[in-house]
Amino acid sequence: MGKNHLHILWTNDNVLTAENMVMLYAINAKKKNWWEEVTVIIWGATAKIAVEDEKLRSLIQDGIESGVHFSACKACADKLGTTDQLLAMGVEVLYWGEPLTKLIKDAQPLLTI
């Protein structure tokens, strides 16, 4: 991690916000080299819409192909029954509580949506 690694904490389950902010910015930020690394953290209800919405699944795939890293909160994914689907999509699934705390305490670039 470093100052040129943006983490986007995606907790808003509004599909329009996901398409027109989270995915649009994450993909462009990576493609246009605004950030060296971009990680989208799928947290809470977003674990459900990420697997259920066809357009979002496609955008996540586009993001992965563009070099965006996607990682989901395991506790949330397990509770929502989406862990296996997220893994099949190429999304990393892990417990994010401690890593998020470290990002915040270290004042790393974090965008929360």
C-alpha cells in the first residue's frame, strides 16, 4: 500500500451510483493512470447487488480486465450467501475489518461511497 493506491469502500447499494460513480471512476482511474493501484472493497449490501445485477457483474469484469482489484468483506458475503459467486467472478473475499482500520489509521487514500 502507498499513497498511489486508492481504495474505494463501496457500501451504497444504489445501482446507478455503482455504475456511474464507483465503476466509472475505478475503471478510468486505472486505465488513465490517475492511480497506480485501485482496489474496490465490496462491503455490506453491495455484495448482493454485485452478483445479482447483470450490468454490475459485467462492469466488475471490465474493471478486473483493466487492472482494478476487487475484494469483498467475507463476513458480509457469508451473511448474504454471495461468497462463492463473488469468488467465481474473480473477486477476492477476505475479512476487511482490520485492513480497513489500518488504511484509516495510516491515512491512506480512501474514497467511501
